[in-house]
Amino acid sequence: MSNFTTTVTEFLLMGFSDTRELQILYSLLFFLIYSAGLMGNLLIVIVTTVDSRLHTPMYFFLRNLSIVDACLISVTIPQASINCLVNNRTISITGCAVQIFLVFFLAYVEFTLLTVMARDRYVAICRPLLYPVIMSPRVCVQMTLICLFTGLLYAGFHTGYTFRLSFCQSNVIHQFFCDIPSLLKISCSETFSHILSLLVSGMVIGVGCFVFITASYISIFSTVLKFPVKEDQRKAFSTCVPHIIVVSLFLISSSYVHLQPPSNSYSIKDIISSIFYSIISPFLNPIIYSLRNKQIKEAARIVLNRKLCLKE
């Protein structure tokens, strides 16, 4: 089914292995990663909602980030796990379009939320007296809604623009889920304008957010280094380091996939990079934040103790 002249009615996703035993192993591995990632993100959502001490802008955005991460891994991993288990790589054009829209939407919202979180840390550390005014609950909700609305526009534009293309030569997508760079490689239409729009929009959003985050942390570090008490410096850095790690992991992997010009060659590096930003990053985010955050660990311990007491 890889080469034909009729119009494509469905796509074939790339499998991780043709060996049945390895397919089952990959399916179980994906299921374990999905379960752990989903539980970790939902735990952060629960503890930041239940514990009133965590009803601050920092944890409001962290809660939203965890919701987005839980949705992102739910879009990609279950499909890949089921495909490996039943040895069926077929996905319909509608299913492919929905998956592309959701992945682009959730990835966009995640990156813009990470940018907003950098602003939150900047205001909290560099302008603490104005923090309750600048980062009021109303402003936090407005910024989140802006991320969601612009994400819908961004994902809708690129998904609709991509499926205006014709696919009449190959239906094999060299990825474990549908994404635009892989579709552009198998299209029989002229894709220059699509490639250009993808690169330009990605550069504008990616570079713009990266510059904003970098400028925020330059100001943060210059301010923190002026703190007279070392303990205050340590506390300030402890709230920033997890965010920097998460941003770096997500930005590097997603940029490699979406900002390089699509070509007709297929590389295992593309799949590995996609795994990092669509699976590993949402899976690690709750671990990174919880391991370095005493308040979340304490709140999680209280919630778990309450549930154990109720069971008894």
C-alpha cells in the first residue's frame, strides 16, 4: 500500500518493530509510561486544587500545564500502544486530522503556558510588591484563555492548510502518530508554501517565546544574586530550576521536529525527537516539579493520607 496512483483514503503509521514479541513489549512500555504520566499529572492537578495553600498564580499555571500534559500524552500514546498490540497501523484521514489538530493545539498551549510561567516568576522575584496586582486571579485566567484561543487558531490554520494537499503516491507516515512534517514528505502537491508557513509561524512563536523566557530569567538571576541572604537565593532558584529544565526539554525536541525544513529522507532521529516532546516531556514534567517542590510533596502526602484514612 506504500505506492499507488489513486487518492489516499487512509494512512499507515510507522511501526517500531515487525517482530511480534517486540510489538507487545513496546505496547506494554507505552502503557506503563502513559499510566505513570497520567497519574503524575493528575496528582498535581488534585493537590493544587485541594490544598488552599497552593491557590497561587504559580500553582494555577502549573495545574493548567499538568492538564495539558495529561491531554497531550492521551492523544499520542494510547493509539501507538493499541497499534503495537493489535498490529494494526491504519488511521483514517479524519483521525489523522484530529490527531494533528490536537497535538499542535496542546503543544502550542504548553509552550505559551511555559512562557507565561516565566513571567509569573519574573514578577514574583523582581517586582514582589506589585505581584498581587500584576498577577491577579483575573489576569491569570485571561492569560490562560489567550493561550487557549490563539492555540485553536494556530492548530486550526495549519491542520486545514495541510489537508488541502493531495496525497496520491504514498500513504505511509514515517512517525508513530500523525504530524505535519511527515505528511508534507508524502504529499504529491506543491508544499513550498506549507513548509514556509510552518517554518515562519514556528520561528515567530518559538523564537518570540524563547527570547521572552530568556530575558525574564536574565532579570531574575541578576535580581536573585543581589539577595543578601543565601537561603532566599536558594528558595528563589528552587522555584526556577524545574521550569528551566522543562522549557529546555520541550523546546529543543519540538524545535528539531518542526523547525527543520522537511525533506524526503527519513531518520530515526525524527521519531526520537517526537517521542521526547510528545511523550517524555509530559511524562517528566510532574516528576521534575514534584521532586524539587516541598509544598507539592507535602500536599500530595496530605491528600494520600486522607484517602488512606477514608479507606480504613
